[in-house]
Amino acid sequence: MDEIKRQCRFFTRGDSKIRTPHDIKKGTKITDMNGYVAATRVVDGLLAWAGVKHEDIDWVPVMSTAENIGAVVSGRAEICFSMPASPEAHEAEKNAYG
């Protein structure tokens, strides 16, 4: 379980003003991975930590891991939850906003 905790991360663009959960406000754009229940629960925890209601978030629907991280890199979303060891995360790091 500890290994899983170390490998799960929230991602923002390199130029994002979001640095801590307390920077998440009403209208923040977060990727919506409803098909992945575990990711949904983790995002719910982040929102509780931030003190923001689920309905106050601007949800960006995504259908795959690549689209999830890609939404942040392209600016469609401000935050996503993913595994940093994924090929998509490594590609995102190479981007100017990685």
C-alpha cells in the first residue's frame, strides 16, 4: 500500500497558480475520470482538504489516461490525478508547460 501512495499524484501545469489544495477555488477545472472509481475517491479527498464542494468544480470529462494528463498540458483542465511513472506523465514533462 505504501508503494501505491508514493506513486499517486495530482498534476498541474508548470505555470499554474495552484500550489496547495487551498489554492483550489470555485470554478477550478479538474479532470473527471468517473470510470475510475479509485481516482474519483482521491479527488473527493482533495476537495475536502481544499474546503471546496464537488458542485463548485468545473469538471472536464476525460476517457483515458492520455486524455487525463493531456487536458492539463493543453490547458483544458487545471488539475488531474494520475501515476507519475506513466508514459503520458513522462511525455507531459517534456512539454513547455510540463
